[in-house]
Amino acid sequence: MKKFFLLAISLFFLTGCNSYTELNQLGIVSLVGIDYQEENYHVYIYLVEPQEETTALTSYNAEGSSIEEAMHQLYLKSNKKMYLAHMDALVLSKEAIDEKLKEIVTYLLNQREIRNNFELMEVDSLNKLFEEKKGAQELIELVHTNENYMGTTQSITFEKFLENLLIDTNTTIPLLSFNKELKVEGLSLIHNFQTIDTLSTEETILLNLLENNLKESIYQEITIYESKTNLEFQKENNLFHIYLEVNQNPSSFSKELEKELRRLLIYYEEQDYDLIKLKQRRKENRLESNATQIKRNFTFDIHIAVRENNLERKK
Amino acid sequence: MKKKTITKFQYFTTFFFLLQMWIPFVGFHSLTRIANQDALFGILLGTLEIFLFSLCIQNIDTYHPNKTLYQKIKDLYPKFSYVLFPFLFSLLLFLLLWITQKMSLFLHSYLTPEIDAFWTMIPLFLILFYFLQKPKEAIFQTTELCFYLYLFLFLLFLFGILPQSNFLRIKPLLSESPSSILQSSFVFFLSYPLSFFLLLYFPKNWLEKKEEQEKTKKKALFLSGLTLFLYLFLILSSLGIYLTNLYKNPLMITYQKISFLNILERVETTLSFSYVLLYFFPLVFLFYHLTSFLKEQFPQIQKKEKTILFLLLLFVLLGSQFFTFSSLFYSSSNILILFFLLFLSLSIRFKKN
């Protein structure tokens, strides 16, 4: 009897009815956009709403002096409980990054529901993007396709973004524009929670090449079939060994490419922006032991070996 | 006839759980913030320090093997026991309040954010009320059963996180100064005296194979050290040192990353049950300590055992809602227990001589 009594009492506490939410009362957020204009946050969201046979995307937007206030305003407009655990992507405007990135990151870190594997992007006109109902999957696929088949951008998850910012305050974020249609524009370079520059799609290909992330691409009308880059750390120097397989003019392409790579590396070294995270990578390879050494500028050398693709040669 | 002793394996699993309570009470971030990736060596060195400490206090177990810890204390310091006992009782009571508060915070933050933690703690305390009335054998059998569950959850974590791990993230190793590694090992070691204190209560004679007690303790110590090392190794290889230092509970963030073949995801709620076990057993043993202590010191309350237990549980449940503790409470309590155990061990040595 005593056991039954204890069990019966426990059951009242174990049902979980207290926090029960019907599925159709749950607004699953797939995409969030944050803009900052005239000292106000503009927050846009896409809710995935299950219909009878399909799912529909409904967009909402609101503004407020803080993200919390803007989110509160969104609640007033939506009849669903917003659920951020399935968020796939976060798009930010340049203004939001430049002025409020630290606050946005803090807000996201404090959200228990959010996971750190959603993707980040910068889009120039958020309102147009949400008016045109471009879903998170569409944006993610655009970035991934460009990254994998052209090397014109680099995708980044929130976790990687955070890690990069914490390591050396430098990170990149895919840059998209939406004038008439949605388009990849390269990368936005962020330093110390602010955008400092942008890389065009061609410059992003060079960056991917240096980081050994380039699978295939077309650079200055030359098709790159294969590429491989090894970075050799020497005591006072960084040596890039680049192997490429292209469709035509290997020797002239090699010279042109080396010139462009040098230009890119020298430019950002002069700007004191560690574009390919050399300092961190040297530290990981135990080449630097203290801060003074890390601050020192390094020289670099590039060795490029280009060969024509066999099929092209047969032609 | 039913055996009324504790088996070697049950003793092993009990000590293992008491050692593993370091994860929720102190946590990996306390080591990585001192020594970054080299906290891995801090764990290894700290395990060695704990091993040496266990050798130092080994004679407490062998001294009057049929007596409980409090009987031994009374035997050694008959005059001082009137001062020592209230002090120890209060310390353990405050530790109970601290653990209850920490557990309710954990449940509220990670498992049931929409329910007030007080209501979640009520069924748990009802279970404790039922459980603590059982004989000691039942408690030890439960640790044995829960050990298999804990092991299963650990293996699930291990195989789930391996595809997400990048061992290069652990580089550069040995980049911190030896003093940081040593400091992290001390932080690790100084959180363990409570585990030894809770285990020491049980007289050696309660064990089925008394002669293998020390060997069993060493095995538990080794396995616990290895598990903690693997945990930190996998956290660092999946999050990297910067994110590990950013979060107060990096293990829970690592749980979120687990995915089995991109099909089975969001298993953190299931895996965090291992956390619940690590909160539950210290609570059980602390309550067991306190109730046994009261029964030993005041034999007249034997008949009112249930009422005393109920009042104690009620006090802890309600008290945990009102007390606030300093962040140094747990470490300072452990340091006090450390000195007390060393003093006890020395007293036994002198008495024998």
C-alpha cells in the first residue's frame, strides 16, 4: 500500500503536462535575419508551419531597441511558440555585424534551445530576401554549391565562427547580395567583431587555394580540375607548394597565379590581418612559443606546379 | 539464505560513482581554464596524487575493521568527538544543501527549463525517501545496476562523438608551463577527499572479500581517471580549447553534437541521464551518512527512523531553495575533509605505535 501510494504521488510529477506544447502550436524557426538600422534591431524569421499536405514558410519581422525586445514583438505577431532548436541559418546585415555583432553572439549563446551548427551568412538587403521568401535551405545550398564546385565562397557554422573569433579575432562569413536575384559575392572578412573588408569571388578562389579547400573552379577563364596545396612551415618562412591541373596554358597561368597570390598575401599582411591563420597554425605546429614571436611578420614563398589535364592534351 | 555483505564489484561501482561526481560538481572547465589542452596531463597527474592519498589513508580502513567511521572517530578521540561530530554533521548537511541546489539548477537549465526545479526535485526526494529506508545491500546493488547503464551511456557518447572529433584540435600539447599543469592537477586532486570520506563510512567487515578492498579501490580509481581523461580528450577534440573554455558545461555542448549516421540526433537528453546519476549517488550516500550517524549517536531514535529521514529530506529540499553558497564552498569543504582524513590517519599510526 505504501509503495502504491508513493508511486501514485510520483506519477503526478512525472507526466510533464506542465510544459506540454501541441505540435501545431509550435513555430519551428528555420531562418533568422538580423539587421540594425537607426539604433534599432530589425529581426526577421521564417516559421515552418505544417499544413494538411505540405509545410509552408511564413515570415515575420519586428523591430526593437534590443534583440530581446524585437523577439518579444515577434511573439505578439505570431500565434505560435517560437522554437529555435531547428534553426538552420542566420543571416546578418553589414550594419548588424559592424555595430552589434558582440551583442548578437551573446544573445545566441544565451539561448538554451539553439544549437551551434547553424550556418551564418551576410546578406546586403535582408528585407528583400524575406519578401521573396528565400528559405534557409535555398541559401545553404547556394553557399555549399559555390563552395564545392567553384570555390567562390566558404560556408561557416556558428561554432566555427565563434572558435575563429576566439582564436585570433579573425573570421570570414559568406557574402550574398540580393539586388534582382540572390547571388554569391565572395567573403566578408571580420576582425574584432567588425567587417574590415570583403573578398571578391576571384579572391575567395585564391584564398581557398591557399587553404587547400579548392576542389574545382574556373579562375580567369582557366578551368582548374584539381588542386592541392601543402603549407610547409620553416623557421622564418612559410612555403606554399601548390599543384594544379588546368585545361590550358599552364606556364603563363602559373606566373599569373603566383602574382595574384603574392598580391593577396602581401596586401593582408600589410593590413595586419591574418588571412589564412598562419599565426595559429604555426603555434599548433609548435613554431611559436611566445607572444612576441607570434607578432613578428613572416615571409612566404610560393612554388606552383601546373600541368595540363590529359584529356585536354589529347584534344 | 540471502547474503548480507557487499560484493567486490558493488564496492567498486560505488567508489566509481563517488569518484565520477567530480564531473558535475567541479567540471572540466575548471581544469582547462588553468592549463588549456594540458589539463589532460593535469588529470593523469591528479589521478596519481589521489592514488598516493588513498595509500596515505589506507590505515583508516584497517583500523577496527568492524566499526563505522564515526565509531572509529569516537574511539580515537573520545573527548573531542562532542565537538567534532556536530562540526562534521553540519558540514555534510551543508554539502547536501549545496548538491541539491546544484542538481535542481542542472535539471532546470538543461532538462526541464519550463518547470520550476522545486517540483522536479519532489519525485526525486520521494525516491530517496523510499530508497534510504532499504538496507545498505539494496543501495549497493543499485550502484551496480546503474554502473551498467552509465557505461552504456558513456559508450554511446564515445561512438557518437568520434566521427565529430578532430584530434588535431588538441594540438599544441605541453605548451603550458609545468606550474599550470601542476596547478590543474591539484585542483583535480583537491575535489576528491569527499569521495573518500563517504566511502570510508563503510566498515571493512561489510565487504565480501575484505582482503581485496584496496585492490578494488585502485581499480575504481584507475577506471575513473581513464574515463575522465577520455571525456576531456573527446571534448577537446570536438570543441577545441577555445569553445571548451567558453562554456561552463562543455560536456553538455558536446552531447548536442552527437549524431549517429546523420539519422539519430539530439540525444543529449538521453545522455544527460548519466549526469543525473552522478548527482543522485552522492545525495544517497550523504543522506545515508547523516541518518546512520544520527542512529549511532542517538539509539533512542531508532524507532522514529522514518520520521527523522522525512524531516531531514524536507529540510534539505526546502533549505536548498533559500541558502546561497560561495563558489569556494565545495573546494574549501574538500580541503577541510582532506586535512581531517590525514589527521585521522596519523592518529591511528601513532596509536598503533
